[in-house]
Amino acid sequence: MNWLEILIGGLIIGAGAAGAIFLAKLAYDALTSWMDKNRRPDSTHATFIKEKLASGKVRIVGGVFNKNREKTATQTWEGELGDDLKQKFADRDTLTVRYT
């Protein structure tokens, strides 16, 4: 099992416990706002994984990670991608945002 499979598995398991937020349109600002609210002094980045659902909507699982690659927060969103997130994800299923 490679590190990406482990990351995805860990995010999905953690997201099940955190519950999902259902939004009509998912926006980049909603993800970064959540990310900022869950920042700790040792946080380095957040990773978001996009999964297409049978309904045509998407599920995004996000996790905040520290410098030791430990997950410190997890959240799930479901809905349709807003234009800004379509652009950010482009043709990828993962998006990493680093804290500045």
C-alpha cells in the first residue's frame, strides 16, 4: 500500500466520524475557511480528495496535517463543485493547500 492509499483511507475513515456537510455548491472559500479554523501551531497543509458520487454530485474529504504528517482534523463535504473548485481541482482528484 503506498502513502496516497494510506492517506485516502485515513481521511475517509476519519471523515465518517466527523460527519458530512451538505452544500448545494462547494466553494474554495468554504474549504480554506475550514482549514484556517482547524489550524494548529504545527500545521503545515491540508489535503482535499474529490470523489464522484453515483448521483453526479461530489464528496470532498479534507484533512489538516502537521509537520509529522499526522492528521489533526478531518471534514467531509458533499454537493456540486463551484466554478472556483472546478478550476482548482482541474483534472486531478487531490488538492493540497499549504499554510503560509
